[in-house]
Amino acid sequence: MVTENIEIRHITRVEGHGSLYVTTRDGKLEDVKMSVDEGARLFEAFLVGREYTEVPEIACRICAICSASHRLVSTRAVEKAMGIEVDQQDTDLRKLLVWGEFIESHILHALYLALPDYIGHESVISAAAEYPDVVKIALELKKLGNDMQILTGGREVHQVTPMVGGFSAYPTHQDLERMKERIAESRPKLQTAIDVWATLEEIPFERKTDYLCIRREDEYALVDGDIVTLGGLRAPVEDYKDYIRERVPEYSFAKAGEMNGCGFFVGALARLNINNDHLLPFAKKTLRQLGIKLPSYNTFHNNAAQLIECAQVFEMTEQTIERLLRSDLEWHEPKVVPRAGRGTHIAEAPRGSLLHSYEFDKNGLLKKADIIAPTTMNYVNMEEDVRAFFPLIDSKPTDEIKLYLNRLIRAYDPCISCSCHVTETRGST
């Protein structure tokens, strides 16, 4: 019997450090292991004992790229535990903050990290000479997303103005007007990126799996909603443990999410599959232009789905700013009285559904935390995809197989650092 090991140390052009190990015996696939190589970061453990005001400040440090989403979800979980509701104005400002992150993160992945695979370049740097306009547009759109986060959160990373019960400062009407103008001015740039993507050839791969995201009946849900799957599940976020299970693989420092003993998919493609009836005109046009038929079971379509979501976020941002411009934007001090309670919130980070669940004592000190990041939820599904995809490429040279497997994992846009919250692991490779 001939055993061959294909090792990818490390998967390139993703956030964080992860490796993939594929074992074949007599030419047939025997084992797949996706290893998260970063050490456990223990956020759930060292949040315990912190005051409720500190929890979102610390939790958003889980990730720099997704810090706005972690801040939002953590803050809403605290507010639910404390029995706090925020008004429409603060909700809209939080939406703008997260949507800025969506633009920045989606553009970073689709045009910086994924696009080189499609055009035969090893990186966006080598692609710049052949595609200077696209690289320039990517830089400009990424800056737009960052500036939206500065406008509503005080800075691009680990934002400082969102707080339990509201914000410590508001943007001015003038600043919002200017941002609305910039969104309109940037539409042609996003359209150019979409036009380029429409010329690319996609890898033909399909594997039926279940898709999960949040859903509302009044909008394309990104910040609040029920847990919904393409398979028909709909449940309140508080019941998440009835459906989402986590285990710790012996060969990894990350937890692995399962539903009904199988993997499931979260991210832009999941949201399109489930919430496409709420797409606005720009996103509908982009969906048609990119030729994706929904529901799609092609993991590689997640890259294009991110550009479709950028188009969606552009229009949602314009509508939300218009509503904010009709409000007074007068600052009010949030009133919070600490109490014992539990709070759970799920929202959509760019890479998929993100959950924070907390329990506090009567003094507002955290007793327990549970955090499930998108890459944790996607973990098992990534391995299952490799198992299904490998027989389609196993006759290719080893270097080419590694390239294809890199592309498959990269299509998930994994945020590997976010997934490292285990408090105990039995070993690693």
C-alpha cells in the first residue's frame, strides 16, 4: 500500500495561520485535517470577572479586520442581558459602522486575496502591473470602508465611540452628507470591479450542504434577526445551542462547528442563498451580471457573492444615511443599571454569522462567555468540501493540487485568529 501526504503549511492569503493535511492511500483519499496553528487565545476565559462596560472593549480585540462586528455583537449581548433597548438612530449608526467593515473586508478579500488566483498572479502586487486600474480601485474602495468606520466608530480598528446603550459621540449631519456623496461617487468604481469579475472563469464545483445566517422579513439582515438555514430551520438566537454544536479537534487550536453531526456554511453565499428576496436594485443587477443561479452550492461563488453584497451595502448605506439626516443627532448619555442576566446576540460579520453569549451577576460582572466565530462554524464544512473536491483534482501534479486546495479554503475568506478560543486542547500537529 502506498501512502502519500499532501501538506500545505500554511494556507496563503488568508487572515491567520492554518494548514491543510491530506492523506491518500493507493491513490484514494483517506483523511483530511484542517489545522488551525495559532495558539488558543482564551478570550472566553479572561473576560470572566470583567465589568459589563469592559466586555465589548476587550471582545472587539479578538480581530482587527472584524472588530466592528465583534463590538456590535458583544455590545448587543450585554444590552440584552441588562434589559437595554437602543433607539433607531443608534441602531442606524451601528449599521453604518458594520457596513463600512463589510466594504473594507469584502474588497480586501475579493480583490486583494482572491482575484490573483483567477488572473494567474501570486499576489495583488504582481497583478498591479497588468491590472493597475483594478488595484487602484481596490485601494480606494477599501479606504471608503475604513472611513465609514472612522465616521461612526472613531477609528478603523477597535472602534472607540460605540458603547453599551448607545455611542459616546455622533457624526455631524455634514459628515454624513459627505459620506453619502462618496458612496455615490464610488459606485462606478465598484461597478468596474464587478465588470472585471464578470469576465473570470469560475471553477465548476458543487456540493450540497446546509447554509446558515440570520434573517428578517423587512430587510437584508446583517445586524439582527433569527437563525435561519436553507434547509428550513428558523429559531430565535437564544436557542442556538439546540442546533450549533462545537467540538475541539485533536489536531487544532480551534473549535469546529456542526449541525446534526455535519458541517454547514456561513458567509456571503449563505446570505445570498437565504436572503436574496431582499436584494436592492444594484445588487440584483450584479447578481444577474455575475451569472450566479441561486441557491448556489459552489463554494467558489462566495468570492463573487462578496461583491454582490458590496453593491447591496452601498444602497443600504445611502438609505440609512438619508434617514439619519432627518434625525437630530443630539447626543444623549446612555442610562444603564447593572443587573444579573443573560444575553445572546448573533449578527453577520463579513465572513459569516458571529455569536456572543454572556451571563452576568447582579453587579454587572461577567460570569460566563461563549463566542462562536464564522470560521468556527465553517470549520467542518471546509474539511467536507476538501473531501468532495479532491477526487476532481487528484490526477493533477502535486503543486497544482495544492494551489486548488488553497483556493478552496481561501474562498471561505477564513478569519483564523477569530476561531482560536478553546480553553483546552488535547494536542496538535
